[in-house]
Amino acid sequence: MVGVGTEHTGLNRNSHTFYSLLGKDSESWGLSYSGAAHHMGESRRFSSRFGQGSIVGVHLDMWHGKVVFYKNRRPIGVAFTGLQAKQLYPMACSTAARSSMRIITTRSFPSSLQFLCCQKMRQIVPEQLDVTEVLPLPPGLRTFLKRNLYWLLQAGPLTQSMRKRNRSCNSDEGQLLSCKKLCDH
């Protein structure tokens, strides 16, 4: 389970039992591997399940007071709102035996038009393509985006259907052309 919580989250409430602590109280908000969003002891269906090899992202937007979750670098939606004026911390927990999680990247930056534009570019450009490579960006902007927002703009893992499509395309040039057509509209 991943999410956010305040310093008052009950971290030691059930230290002798397996217990997913995120979302069990009013001080934490979490998303479980089953796709359920948890807060105040209640859960609701939010997304499809995720498991081994999934990349789960958490974007805490303090400007708008919301938490947006990502699955394999694609936004799955706003899970929680009304979080303005709270000091929140990233949190992760698991009750599964032999489970592991790895933090790939953490960033903290003010929400900006630049970030919102990058989110939109990631939605438009097909997942298997790197946004910074397929769009005609000025070299300085391309370098800046690669250094600072690569985690959002890089190519995602190929799904089975994407692999089939890639086999039918003789080169990356076909992918680039379809992306450019998409971006021109």
C-alpha cells in the first residue's frame, strides 16, 4: 500500500499484527495493491489491481490539495482531495510475506504550468515512446525535461498488445510518424 499521511498517523497502533495502516484513520490516505483507495477506515474501488513489476506513482499536489496515483507511469486519477494546509509525508506499508517495494525517484517541486503541460504530453504521446525523443523540442528544453521530469516523460513498459503492434511496424519511424500525426491534431 502506498500513500501519504500526517505525523499523527497511527504507525504503532497494531505493532503485533499484520495490519495495513494507511487509510485506517483520518490522518492517512492510501492505495492498496487491490486497487482500493483507503481513508478513515473505509475503502472504495479506485483502479485495477497491481502487482509485481508495477510502477506505482503518487503525486501529492498541495496547491490543489489532491493526491493523484499513477500506474506504470499513466495517471489513474485523483483519489483524494481537500488536503490543503496539511503537512504530509510519503508512506508505504505491506502485510504480505516476502513483499518488497523500491523507491525509484522522489521529487518535490511546486505545481506549475510546466508540470501540467508535461502531464498532458504524456497523455497524448503513446506510452511506449519517450516524449522528449518524439516531439520537436528545442535542444535546451529537451535537456531540461530529461534531467528533471524524465520519470514522467520516458517510455513506459511495453504491454502485450504494444509488442504485437511494434512487430508489425518495420521501424521506429512508423511510431514516430503516428505520434507526430497525433500531436498535429
